[in-house]
Amino acid sequence: VFIKSFAKKLIKAFINFFAKLFMKTLGIETSCDETAIAIYDCEEGIIGESIHSQIEMHAEYGGVVPELASRDHCSKIVEVLNNALDDIPLESIDKIAYTSGPGLLGALLIGESFAQGLSTALKIPLIPVNHLEGHLMSPMMEFSELQMPFICLLVSGGHSMIVDVKEKGEYEILGQSQDDAVGEAFDKVAKMLDLPYPGGPYIEKLAVSGNPKAYDFPRPMINSNNLDMSFSGLKTSVLYTVQKIDDLNDNIKSDIAASFQSAVVDVLVEKIKKAVKLTNRSSVIIAGGVAANNFLRKEIKNLEDKNGISVYYPSMKYCTDNAAMIAFVGSKMSHEKYDNKSNARARWPLNEL
């Protein structure tokens, strides 16, 4: 009897083990202006993904219009699902993960409702995922050698923070912006220079031909004894400078862009240096949309060489909002079936996971 009971338990354990190996998680991301769906296979990694960007639509208004974002998610999400699946049978999906916050509430509700419908129809688990946690964990999807703990500099249009990633689900915010996020500051300065939205890539492109020392913009909180940041004062300094210039020609714009970008990166590099010293971590990841900035990557590379640390970046396509990171995080979470109540929330701090 004992042998039979033990054999049954052993067989069940093997079945569960191999089930996890071949499990497929479908991830849905609709927190802002990208409608994205991806499928993560525990053995093969990302096996399907698709993304629809609303940038062109929102560019006309100089920023994301929440109501338009929600409507566009609603009209595009089925098409995005079909493109992501391609020849992957929908019935082969084992669980669904979706971004439930933080983000634009209306946009989040579109993704959540769609995820709930799929979960109910397929009778599979449904897992709400924190968008910020997706960014924190995204490099682990691509770099198998990257192990926790590590430091993450998360810089995007909505968030700028330095996080000590101790283990899955245990995150300590060491410092964050006290006002504008880095990406937000880039967008606002771009608008001052009559550049299109989103401003980050245009500021970076313009800065290539500019002199980063042409304007002595402030580096707020760079010498503070903590890891917090501030970019509102820097943005205001750029505004006052622009207002005093009668002929804002391309050369002057390039110098302003280069000087502004240099000021931002100086602050970020100094804060990362302090974070490494404080925590004694040897691995640093840079995530979020601003992580795609090549000047930031170059300066962080210099820091990497001088301090003997390893720095990791997600692929360019995973720096901005994407569903691959949501599917990946969801694949690491419990298979418990959640109730179909709403978990969408505009604000969801990491310390409330």
C-alpha cells in the first residue's frame, strides 16, 4: 500500500514538473498607448508576439489622450491577438497574465476584460501583473546568467526609480523622482523645441550634433545624500533659456538638446554609482523606454568598466511597454485561478505586491 501511494505521488510530481516545462502563458499589455500580446513558453521563451502602437494617433495632441487610447485598444486587441498567435492554437495556452496596473484606468480595463473573457472561455488561470514588475524582470527573460539580487534603474515616461530587486516579489525602492519622470521631462523639453511626440528619440537625435556644454543646466539632487531625483527644475531651466532666445534655429536647438540630455544622464549615472556602493550589488539593469537612449548606455558603459559591475539592458523592443515581459512574469507566478473581479488600478506601488 505504501509503495503504491508513493508511486502515485511520484508520478503526479513528474506530471506537474513536465507540465510546467511546457507551459504557455499569454500576456496582455494595455496600460497606456500600446496594445500588445505575447506568448511565453517555459522551454522556448517568447514564441509569438504582436504590438499595435498608438503613437501616430496621439502625436497630433502632443501626448496620450486616455479616452482615445481606450477606444483604440478595444478596436485593435482581437487583431493583435490573432497576429501574436499566428499558428499557435489558442487552446494550447495554459494561463493568461495581464497588466492590471499601474496605468491609465480605462486602458487597463480593456485588457482586463479581454483577459477575463479568454480565461473564462478557456477555463484557465488568470493572473494580474504589475506593469513595473514586468520592467524589473524583463532582462531575465533574455539573459539566463542574470540572477537576483540586482539593482534596477527604471526610467520611462511615467516612472523614474532605482529599485533593489532582492528576489521575486521582494523589491525595495531606494530612490525615485520627486516630480517629473525622466521620459516626461524629455517629452516636455521636446515640446519646447517644437519637436514631435514622443520627444525622447527626437531629443537624442538632435543632441548628436549639439554641444553638451553649450548650456550649464542644473543637475538637481545630484549631490544629495539619498537616491531620490528631481527633473522639474531642470525642465524649467530649459524653458527659461528657450524663452530668452529670439532665433531658435536648428543649431541652438541641438545645443539645448545635448546640454539637457547630458544633465539628465549625469544625474542618473551618479545615482546608480551611489546605489551600487550602498548595496554592494554587482549587477545593474536599465529598463523602461529611456533605457533605449544610446547616450545613457554609453555613459553607463563607462561606469561599468570603472566599477567592475555588469550592466544589462532589455532588447530595444522590450525597453518600451510590451506584453512579453508580462507573459514572462506571469509564467513565474502561481497557477491559482483568480476570481473575475476587477484588479485594474491606476496606481499600484511595488511595495504593495
